[in-house]
Amino acid sequence: MSAESSCEAEAVTARAMKDRHPPLPHGEWRNGWPVVATSVLGVALSVVHFYSLGVFLEPIQREFGWTRAQITGGFAIYSILTTVGSVVVGTFVDRVGPRRVALVGAILYSAGLASLATADGNIWGWWMRWAFLAAGGSCLTATVWSTAIGAAFSRHRGLAIAIALSGTAIASGVYPLTAGLMIEAFGWRMAYVGLASFGLLIVLPVLFLFFRIHRADVAGDPTETIVPLSGVSFPEGVRSANYRRLLIATFLFTLAITALHIHFVPILMGSGWTTQEAAGMAIMIGISMVVGRVSAGVLIDRFNPLMIAIGAFMLPIFASGTLILLPTYPALAIVVAILLGLSSGSEVDVVGYLATRFFGLKSFGRLFGIITGGWALASSIGPVAGSFSYDAFGSYEVMVWSTLAMFVLALIPILRLRRLPALDYYRATSSTSDTNRA
């Protein structure tokens, strides 16, 4: 081989290695930080209904005379519909990208929140409003944000997902307190209007201006290089034993954690805490979720992700165990809040990251859409089951013991996850344009 040919071969090899190993974190963050920042707001919007519902239970029950099971039945309908919607939306994300889906979702979801303020004494009307809310919520699931992050990051994907999904952590601390203040000042109806305005006046414009994702798999745009995304096909993914384990573990975990989140404020109020005191304690959950989420993201990028997953799924076992002691030791409420936050924050990041590692991005929208659909289905069961338990036994004791059992069962499939494939450094990015169709 001539010296010239040898140099050309070395140059080709260098370019190939550069393509395989894209720029290190500073380069990823320089191009991808707007995606992460806007995803934080989008994620925060998507959980308004969840983290504020506990504060609305008492005033709505007082006005209409509904049981708590009837009120949270609206949330159950929302979760059931988003279970199906998540799979459908995942398909759209794979085809048109997350940007368009997120914009539609922000509009529909905000309108759905505002519609809750128009509820009257008709319980069926209340449930129908939650069904409308679900249409928007299906377009704001973790699939949308995780797909965007997966397309923009590789080396520090874990941290990027953690920061993006920390919007739920912020929401868990801000919404209960904010909703409580608005309810006391303006009533529960105007409180829902105020929460809806956050989506329409703040989140929607920010998403429109800055949520622009580099996607190399969206055909038809001459400014983009069309490169097939790496990963398994949809049929291969759903047949995987690891996929079933993740699905089962997240379903059981969510079943229990959503029951505790929705009923945490009522549990404290039943122990003599005022609405503002109980809602204020929820701030600790939010702070802890931020810590848990970011810490999990950093640890995932530096250590064995499977070990981090085991730790994340063990945390809520201690949370439920501590909550059992709460009637005797009220001061433990802060410990419960911290443990709930840490466990909630770390679990979502771990599952999202493991899904990208096990299955890649080729069919990620549909595969992760089913997982988030499982989350939604579990979310529909957990809070309502907690309400039925309270209505039947007059306390939350049975519910708390049941969540402890669910967390133990959720840990088992995580312990059985098989070895992760080698880190895929492929990153789907646009070659020539910062503005794209995604």
C-alpha cells in the first residue's frame, strides 16, 4: 500500500471513529441543552393533574358530596385512556418526531385542565372532563421527552434524561402548595384555571420557540442526512425477557407510588395537619425528587446502571415502612417525604435509560410507549384503590401495607435483568441545519 493510500485509510478510520464516538459531553450539551431545558417545562406541565389532585379532594368533596373514590375515578379514567394513547402516540413520535406531538399535547392538556373548573354536580360530567384531559396527556408522556433526549445525547444520555424528567420533581413540590394557596384565595375552580394558564401562556410558547430536535431519521427533509436509527425492531423488543421484566417492575412500582403520592397530603391532614402544612411538606418530596433524579442520572453514566436500578427500586420499600410508623411518630413525615421523592425521582430515569440501552432508538417510541402505557394503567388503579381502602376502612393503614408489598414485588424482576449490551455511541443528529421537522 502506498503512503498516500495509507494516509487516506487512516483518515477514513479516524472519521469512522469520530462518527461512532460523537463529541464528548461538552459538545452534546452545547447543541442539546435547549431540548433538555424545554423538556423540563413540558414534563412539569404533564403532571399538573397528578400532583395537585390531593389538594383538590377536600373542597370538591365538600361541594358535591362525592366520595373520594368517585373523585379519583376521574384520574382512573385519565390513566386508562392514556394507557392506550401512549402506544398510539409512540407510533406518531417514531414517524413525525416529538416536537409536533408535544405542541398538540400542550394545547389539549391545558384546555382539559381548564374544563375541570366547569364541573357541576354530575359525576359523569366530571369523568368526561378527565377523558378530554387524557387526550392531551397522552401527547406529553415520557416517550416524547425521552425520544428527544435519546436523539440528542449518547455519552451523557443518563444525566440528560434525568434533568429533563426532573420537571416532575419540581411539579411535586410546587403544585400542591400553589394549588392550595389559589384554592384558599380564589376557590378550587379558579385554581384549575390558574394551573391551565401555566400551560397555555408559558409552556406552549417556549416549546414552540425552542423545542427543536435534531432527527436524522425523518425522511423528506433535504437539510437532513437520512441515517437509520440503531436498535431492535418492535417485534424483537416486545419478545425480549428484559422488556417484560421492565414492564412488570414499572407497573408494580407505579401502582404503589401513585397511591402514596395522591394520598400523602390527605394522610397528613388526617393526622391533624392543616392543608397548608401538609401541602408544604410536599415541597420536600419535590426537592428530594430533583436530588434523586439528577443523582441517578450522574450515577448511571458512571457506574453499572443495573446496580443503580436495584437501589432505585429498593428506596420506596423503606418509604412505606417508615409511613407505617407515622401515626406513632408524626415527625417521621419529613423522612417519608424525602424517601418518596428520592425513589420517584430515580425510578423514572433508570427505566428510561435502561430502555434506550436494551432496545436502542429504532422503535423506541412504540416500545417505551407501552411501558409508559403501563405506568398510566397502574396510575389509574393505585390512587383509586387507595380511595376505596380509605372509604372501606376509615384509614389508610391497609393501603400503606399494600404499597409495601407492591414495592417488594417490583424489585424482583429488576434483580433478574440480564446484562446490558455495550453502550451504543450512535447519535441521530442533523448534519446541516439547526431547524428541522421534528
